[in-house]
Amino acid sequence: MTVNGPARPRRREDTTVIRPFRRGFSIGLVGQILVFLLMIGGLYLAIQFGGPGGGTAAALSFLPALILVSLLFLLVLLIVIAIPPLRHRAGAWWALLLGWLTGGALVTGVIAVIWVATD
């Protein structure tokens, strides 16, 4: 019993696994989605302001650039995992990588749907 009355039981989601998993998974997933949206924005700007040659060059280099930036984001996540204070703040290391992988699958699915819909 506490000063304010009987002690309340903790909710199940307050366990030591769920919150770090949710935080790490969200960082990985949202990071991948932001990378994709920034690349789409860059492609749109290149098409609008780059003329016919700039738009074509941006469209041809979109997928290789997306892969490169996603791998750069993975490298940043691996650095976060390697430094213990950052890893503690970011959540579970395996959740970061799972979020990155899930975000990559989601982005790939969106690209595949757009590709099939435009054919």
C-alpha cells in the first residue's frame, strides 16, 4: 500500500521489451519512409525545374540513389547500435534493424504497385 492508496498493477505494455521494441521499430520504419519521400520530392523537383534532360536523368538514377541512401541509413543505424548510450536511447537493436527491413519491404512494395499500375 502506498500513501495514495493501494498500488496499481503495471500495464502489460510497460514491460521491459515492448517499449524499446516499439521505439526502435518506429525509428527504422519511419526512417525508411522518410528516405523514400525525400527521394520522391527530389525527383519531382528535378522533373519540374531540370528540364527534359534533368527529369530523365533523375528518373534513371532514382532507384540506384534510393538504394544508396537506404544503405547509408543502415550504416547510421549500425553506428547507433555500436555506441551503447545511443543504443539505449534508440531502443532494441534488433527492432531498429527489423524496422529498417520492414520499411525497405514497404517501399519496395509501393514501387512495385506503382510500376504495375503504370504498365
